[in-house]
Amino acid sequence: MSEVNLESKISDLSFATKANVLNVKLNFVKNLNDKTLTKNDSLLLIGKSKDLKLVPKTQLTTILSKLEIPANWYSESINYLCPEEKTNDNGAKLANRTSISWLNRFSINTISAKCSRYNAPSRAHLITKIVKSNCFSDNQSILVACERRYSIACASAVARAFPLYSSKTNNNESKNPRNVTVSFIFTDNECKSPNPSDDEIACYNAIGESVRLTAKIVDTPCAEMTTDHFLQEIKNVAKELGLEPMVIEGEELNKRGFGGLYNVGKAAINPPKLVVLSNIKSGSKRNIAWVGKGIVYDTGGLCIKSRANMCGMKEDCGGAAGVLGAFYAAVKLGFEDNLHAVFCLAENAVGPNAYRPDDIIKLYSGKTVEITNTDAEGRVVLGDGVAYARKDLKADIILDMATLTGAQGIATGKYHAGLLTNSDKWEKTCIETSKACADLCFPMVFSPELHFSEFNSEVADMKNSVSNPANAASACAGLFIHSHIGSKYEGIWIHLDIASPVSDVILRIV
């Protein structure tokens, strides 16, 4: 087949105008052969070269027939994309190009297999980019060829390509939902068991729903995602899971000793809230608490941000949004331990009642904090959240997640969350798990005896901002949170700073 005949017909329309991204029904299935297809529909096949070459033709024969794709085109295209003879200096096989398409009805895209020590072997973030650029029809099928162990990462990557929030007016023109159907071909053991099981499909659909829910909350501007709106999102999840949230809000927070959360959010029209979802398992001996920072908008308070730095602060609730999505998926899939999700919701607003630099506030831990920077509010609200997790929930494992510091991006970059923990074992586990699921993290320095002096105060137990921003500032912010669990806590504490990863534009359509 000539190279000319293999060239793609590239559409000049952007993804946002090709598809109604607001109205997408995403569904993972065991086998695409059972799906009704016509020549007006399209199929996207994604995989590494080594996986694409292992895909059995029998898995695609029926689909190619329905789409009216010539039988020999697929074989010739795979040989073209995954040649045997062409190599680089290291002997690795090279393709002439990375994608090919038949009239936009059937597209094949290869992803790089190159992977360094701290990258995800699945290279799942590349899948999100490919899916965004290659979905053309109202009845879109996506087939991912990969090893079974990488399927969860790939399912998450596909889900990221279909956000639920957009205010583009052209997105509201179509009333009919676009159907996006996704399946996998597993290439392990020479494709002897190529299709997912029923349990795996249930897992992929739960993860897809959780990823899209998280992205929707983060993408939605504060005018439409106040603390009241966020509470409603939590109630929606609770109702589906058969749970009832516990809510403490407004002046009740102050009366019950949640001085951090109350003071940060008291200037806003919508009151601050501590919301807890609990899924209790009979006979479980372990209590796990996930604590999320839910600052629905961060002006910086009286230490106000600049115009450039304030734009995008709708994303400051990313920690709480991630906790809600993860809690939904975990409980729906039968998580076996007692699991609690703690949401610290507030808007860091400017107003007559805003908390001020020099104020001294008492957190739920009982410790006093001298405010030296009202824009260091995330650690203050999380201090209340983790203290509640220890004192009231009796959690053996406490994980807090937050868009906490700009310093995180300098320390670990936009792809890797900053990881801080009191456990060497859990640090290693988190790193390996992050590579498996493609939500990467990298460790920061846990040395309270060296760094906590950055918070020394002459009038309170601690300040809320470091004296020297050049001294491991992101790790220090995590240590502030840890201090409100207490040095005598014998359980596991894990902190994830996701400030840069949550705003990485490759994950969502902007």
C-alpha cells in the first residue's frame, strides 16, 4: 500500500467543535464486536507498537466489516506503523510515523514505550492527548491494546478526555448524547485472555465516573461551585452509595473548636463547612481517613493574590474533589476497610469579616496559630481536618490531599504530586502505586526536627507561614498539617500536594 493512500484526512475543526463535550455518555464494555456500528461511526485503536502487533485480527474482523474498512488495510497499516526492520542507534525498532487513519472512520495511534524510572510504564497521559484529537463521530468506539496491569491507568486516561463542564455555547446545540464506548484487548500471554472480565468492566466504569466527577468540580467556576454547591455534590454521591453526610457549618464550626476552617471561610457569603462521609464495614479493624482541601476559591484573603496568580484559583478545591471521586469509586467497588472522607470546604474571600495577618486562632487540635499569611490557608483548614480524623474518627491511616503550595511545582513538577509521609514503607508503596495508576508522585523531605522551626512564633504555638521560603517550603507546609495530628500519633500519615498536577492543561479541555 502506498504512503499516500495511508495518509489521514485531517479535519480542520477543533475537538471542542467536533464534539459536544458536555453531553458524552462514556461506557466501558467487554467486547466491541457486540456494538451496533455503521459506516458513519468511527473506531480509534491505541497502543504501543509491541501491543498493536499482538492484536488478533479476529478481534477486529466484525468491526472492520461494519465500518466498511477494507480487510487488508488493517494488516498493512500495522506493518507500516510497526516495522520490523527500521531501528535507531540502540537497536530499538522505529515506526515511520505514529498514526494513520482511513477517512477518519478507523484511526490507529501508537504511543511511545520509552519510560524512565519515575514515569508510568503505561504512558497513559499520552492516551488522553490522542483521544482528544481523534474522536469524530457521535457514536465513537475506542479500543486500547495494552497489558492487563496497565488497564486502570488507561481507563482513567480515556475518561480525562471527556470533561463534564463547559460553557461554550456551541456545546449546547445538540440534545442527543454522544456515545463513547471503550474496550480493551489485553496482550498478556500472547492474547490468550484478551477481553476484560465483568468485574474489570465494573471497575473501569466506576473509575471513569469518578475521574469525570472530580474534573467537573475542579473545572466549574466558584459562582457555580460554592461551598453549598460542593455540599450538594457530596450529597449526590452519598445518596447513590446509600450514605448520609455529617455536616458542621458556619458558626457551629467556631462553637465546636474548628478555628482554622471557620476563620478562613467566615468572610464569604456561603459559609465554611466540615463534611464527613463514612462507609463502615462490620468486622473491619482498620479506620482510614482521606482529608481533602476544598477551597472553592482562593483570593489569597487580605494578603491578596495578583491578577495573574488569582486566575485559576477555582482549582483550589482539587484535593477535596479528588477525595470525593476516589471515595465514590472505592465504596462502589466494595472497599473492605472503614473509610471516611473529610471535606474542608471554604472560600478564602476578602471582606470586612476576613481573618487578618497577626490574628491568633486556635485549631481543633488545641494548638494556636499566628497568622502571618492569609494566602497560606490550605494548611490551616487541613489542620482542623486531620485533627478531626484522629480525635473523632480514630483513624489508623490519615491521608490528606491538597493544592497546597506553588513550591510543589518547583520541587516535583507538573506531572508528579509532592509526597510527604512519616512511613518509609508507605512512601515506597505510594511511589510504585502511582506509577501503576499513572497519577504520579515523588517524595519530599520528611524531617520535622530540621524544618519545623520555620514556623516558630513568639506569641503562639506556631506561625502559618515559613520564615524562609527557600528552605523546603512545600515539605514544611505538609509538616504544618502533620503537627495537628500530633507527634504521639502512632498511625500512618500521608500528604499529597497536587498543586501543579491539578492544573495541568493536558488533562482537560480548557
